[in-house]
Amino acid sequence: MPKLKKIPKPTITRLSHYYRQLELMSFDGYRMVSSEKLAWLCQVNPAQVRKDLGYFGEFGIRGVGYDVQQLQAQIKKILAVNRDWNTAIAGLGRLGSALLQHKNLPERGFKCVAVFDVDPKKVGTVTPTGLVIKHINEMKEAVEELDIKIGIITTPPAEAQKVADYFFDAGINAILNFSPTRIQAPDCCLVENIDFTVRLDILTYKLTRGLN
Amino acid sequence: MPKLKKIPKPTITRLSHYYRQLELMSFDGYRMVSSEKLAWLCQVNPAQVRKDLGYFGEFGIRGVGYDVQQLQAQIKKILAVNRDWNTAIAGLGRLGSALLQHKNLPERGFKCVAVFDVDPKKVGTVTPTGLVIKHINEMKEAVEELDIKIGIITTPPAEAQKVADYFFDAGINAILNFSPTRIQAPDCCLVENIDFTVRLDILTYKLTRGLN
């Protein structure tokens, strides 16, 4: 696929949501879907669906809609999730352990092939998924050997930057960060933050003001 | 605080990030911060910081900056996190259990006062935090009795909508949804979605295209 012009991030996020709905529709046996229905399912407006998909080509048939499986395959390719991605989790506390065993991730092609911690009680033990927990000092070797592309950080906040630096040094360019720490990253690297409390703050802000 | 005009959601998200950085600075003993420094810490530009804060009043002193503790208190008030919020978690699998014991949430005033499941092996047992797991049929009663304001959904995808409907029926207007299901909610209700895989899709999209 050729390198495209810069697409707005919300478009990528929505593509990911479209993909999930198409998957469900496909599972339920639907063959065609209109932009109206897809929009309704994803809680956006139909013009938005058409605009988002329009960045990547002409997928639908005017007046008929989209072929569910075909559109699914096309979005899969756009999002580059038509292949498997090896990930590593750093920080094997409760959240890290929950993620490690979260069915959703391998089902979507995100395979956790290595886990790291610094706790001497954990390093060297085996996870329920059969991985030997490594010390973060072993990261560089593991990243090369296991072709790890994405680092997932579930450490306590105070450790997050240090662990991120280990990932970057080991050649990882993409981090999914579950700690509330804002990671400082080199320009070449990507960090996506998942901070539950930020989302809770949005809810409380709106709840208090009655805004929707 | 009077009802304000509608503020862009990214502004609220950034306020939440500013707040976290101010907290860290306050902890480290800083008394003043410039918009440049706050912007750098939060990876936005200084004009953005000034614009975001400008929606809510005049907080800084031109050429001097912001008083760290004062700005922290003001944002706390804006986000309505200057009070405690009672939450309930539905779905006591690994992720739900990890969240229940996640230190970050009570530290920020989000107190989980009830937990729900449907598994007969879990209902009636006691969590490590001392809560008796209730059946979702008991939700309405619990929400009233315990003044629960926010529902957190950590069920399998197929159960998420049903549980959300229970929350809505019980009078909950705000949901934090960790399942990949897009919740259909009444107009009066708010849903914030935390879908890990959507964030991973954003990373893979960018990794493949070398975009930042």
C-alpha cells in the first residue's frame, strides 16, 4: 500500500470502530451494509462514514451500500491488522496480568511474546500463558530475538519512563502506555496513552454540568 | 460554578493531563510554572495551554506564569474532581478485579462501592477490598442506597449492552466501558469507551506508514 497523505487521527479511530461493527455484522450473516446503518451502529453521522472511507478509495456502491466482508478486509489492510504483531508487556502487576490473559488481544493479532518485570520474586517465574518473566535488562536481546514491535507499559507511574526508555533503546518504536505518566519519547517513536482517570474526569466534568 | 458554554472535549482531556503534571510539580516543590513548561510536559504547544485555560477564566500572570497549587485547585474544580465519586464495577473477571484494586482510582476520588456479576460462583463472595459481589438484579437498589454515580463495565463483549441497560435503568447516567462493544445509550447518558485494541490499531496504522 502506498504511503498516503496524513489522515486525521479521529478517522483512524473511527475506522477501527467500523471494523469492529463489520465483524459483528459479518458474524451475524449480513452481506451488505449502508453508510446510514454503519454510522448508526458507530454513533457517528453517515457523511462522516463516507468521508472517512473516502480517504482510502471508493469502497461502496451508491444506493446499495458496502459489501460487509469486503469492507472489513479493506479496513483490516488499511489499519495493518491483516498480519500479527508481537507485543511485550512490562509490569506484571494485576493490570499487566489481566492484559496478558485478555482474549481480545490475540484474537486481533496482538500476541504477547515476552513479559518483563524487575521484582526478583517475579523474574524467572512462568506466567499462566507459559512465558518466563524476564528482567528489563534482558529487553534488547528479547526484542531482537522475538521480533517485538509494540511495548505495553503497565508499571507503577514512577517506573513508566524508565521502562519506556528501555523499550526505545531496544528498538521499539510504538508504546501503549497504561500508566498515568506522560512518556517523553524520541521523535521517531509513537506513544498511545490509556489513562482511565482521564476518561473518568471527562465523565465527572460532564455529569456536573449536564452536558452531553 | 455556572453552566459554561460547550467546551471542546480535547480541551477537557488536556485539562486532565495538565492537572496530573501540576500534581507532580507540586509534589516536587515547584511553586510557579510557565505555560511553556506545562506545555512541554504535556506535549502540546504553549498557545494551546493558554487557550484551554482561557475558556475558564484568567489564571496566570503575564510574564510570570501560573501558581502551581492554585491552578491545580482550579482545574480540580473545573473537572469536578474536588469531591468523591462513587462507582460500581460490573464484571469481576481479571480486568474488573485489577481495576477494583487499582490504586490510582481511589487516589483520584473514584471510590468503588459496589461490584456486580452474574456468575453464581462469584455472587455472594467477598472481594479483596471487602465488598460482597452482588447480582446485577440488585443494581437498582444498590445504586440508590450507595449513591453510585458512575458505572464501570468490564464484562465480556456479549454482556456489555445488557449490563449498561441495567445501569441506565438504575439511574446511572455515566458509563466507563472497557468492553469493545459500542454501547447504545439514552440521550441523557454518557459513555466513555476504553478499547485497548483501537489504540493498538492506531499504532499499527502509523507503524506501517511511518507516520507520526
